[in-house]
Amino acid sequence: MRVEIWSDIACPWCYVGKARFEKALAAFPHRDQVEVVHRSFELDPGRAKGDTVDVLTMLTKKYGMSQAQAQAGEDNLGSQAAAEGLAYRTRDRDHGSTFDMHRLLHFAKEQGRQDELLQILYRANFAEERSVYSEGDERLVELAVEAGLDGDATREVLADPDRYADEVRADGREAAELGANGVPFFVLDRTYGVSGAQPAEVFTQALTQAWGDRPVLKPVGGAADTDGAQACGPDGCAVPQ
């Protein structure tokens, strides 16, 4: 079974939702047969690289709330994150473009390190003092190397703004086609969708239902024909007698 997760590194509920989903997946009996694929979704696609602003200012402008309301929301998110065992700085975080980070996540997927890089980017954005937006490409290279990626190859990706750009934008278009207007957005076997950072119990229910509703192949021909057909398996190939 495949689970696709649309998310953005700047999205605190994606950070929390990932932890809740993984809690449900860890307890799922068929977890070893579940493939998880992370897909890109930019919450602020028009923001230029290097255009950073503190989170509270961004929230007041985007949602028309007061500074006190924005800070209360951050404090609530800090409590929600802590309940999942996640560190979360409720003060002095900044916000900026995540486009290059999404490009690196597609690069990391090719190297089999996508989930590792995503978790490191979340941690750096929400829990660490150093910015993932204002310190330049070398900060992202440092985090990519921590995730197991080659530093020079990462620099090459960052130096070419067209590398993986089409893949990032294609993910965004596909999310819209599936009806997602926010993240996190979880799609199970292209049959069930879960929107938002739901409790782990909801993800458990979704995994169980999606697994149970998988189509079962029906063999053509009688049992005798199936048993007697020549085929190859783990123990080798049948040899005609």
C-alpha cells in the first residue's frame, strides 16, 4: 500500500501531523508493506528566495490577527508538538521560501534519503535557533549532508534553479486536482484522503480501512490449472518433465 503525504516545511501542522501518522504506522500490523512518499506543497509559492520575515509578522498580515493572537497560536502549537515529543520554538522563528528545500527533497528521494531530509528540515525550522531561510545555501547543504546526501551534489542542485523545479510544481498541481487546499494532506492508495494533523487514532482507522479495501486478484482458470502452470518462484523455476 502507498501513502502519499503532501506537506510544506513551513507548516507546523505538517510537522505535528507527520509524528502522529508515524505513531499510527508504527503500530500498524502491515507497516512493512506500506510505502510512504512525501510530496511538495508550497504554502507561500510567490515568496522570493531570501525574502524572510518573522513568523508573527507573517501571521498578522496573512490572517489579519493581532500579535497577541498570533503568539497564542504559536504557544498552542508548541503544546501540541510537545505532546508528540517534538521540540518547538514558540518565539523568534522566521518564515521564507521553501522552494529550494522542496527541490532538495526530490533529489533526496532519488537517493533514498527523502524522509531523513524532511525530518531534519522540520527540526531545523521549528526547533533550532539557526534559520533555514536567511543563512544561504550552505545551511541547506549542511542539513542535507546530515541526512546522508553528498555535499557537492547538493550544491549543484541548489545552484541550478531548474533542477527538480518541474517536479515540485507538478506535485502542487496534483494536490489541487485531488482537492487539497491545505496541508498536511494524506492520500492512501489513491482511494482515501485524510486532511490535517488528525489524531493517531484517525490515521490508524484510515490505514486499516485502506488495507482492507485493497483489490484482491482473482486467478483465471481452475485451481488445478493454476497449480500445474509452469512458473518461477523464490525457490527457482519449474523444469518441464
